[in-house]
Amino acid sequence: LEAASYLKGDLGRAFTFVARGGQLGRYRSDVSGAPRFAEGQEVVLFLGAKPPALPHVIRLGQGVFRVAVDARTGARRIRRQPLAGGSATWQPVQRGSGPADGLSLDAFGTVVRTAMEKGR
């Protein structure tokens, strides 16, 4: 993977990570819930890393947010909203409550950084 930037930590400009499942020649292993990647795809990944093991995608597909480019404007947005509560108490999750066109990469980064600050 070639990294453009980091929200936390730094594994360098290019690094290798592990995702469950995959294909080697004619043999394929499918893992339910595991993400699939294609060359040239832009994603935001949440990785776990404990050296000397390779970094791995956390929580299968939940650790992957895909970036979509609006063909009309060229804006890069993340469609799937991160789950980030506004308080320390339990709250119901309501589907479709976020912006219909997703979040810009900057807004997504702000949500993640705010959630990390609350967790300290």
C-alpha cells in the first residue's frame, strides 16, 4: 500500500498489511466480512500493528472506508459514516442520519480525531 497521509501513527510511505482471505493462483479463500481490494483503489484503513507481525485490517470490513470521487465535481468523499457518538452514554444508531453524499476526507479526519481525543 502507498500511504498518502496518516490520522494516527506512521508506517512509512509504502508498507504491506494483512487482510483475511485472498487468492493465490487457482486457490481462493473467502472470509465472510473480509474486505476485498483492487489496485488503484483509494481507501482509509484502520490497522492494528504489534511488531514484529505485519499490520492487519481491524474488525474485517469495518476497518475499511472507501473513497469515492464525484464524477461531476471531482470531490473525494467517504460514503459510509463512522460511528461516533456525541456523549458518553449509550445512543441508538440511526441509519441514514448522516449527510446523503457522505463526508469529505477532511470532515472524516475531524470525526476520527475527535473520537480519538474523547477516548483519552
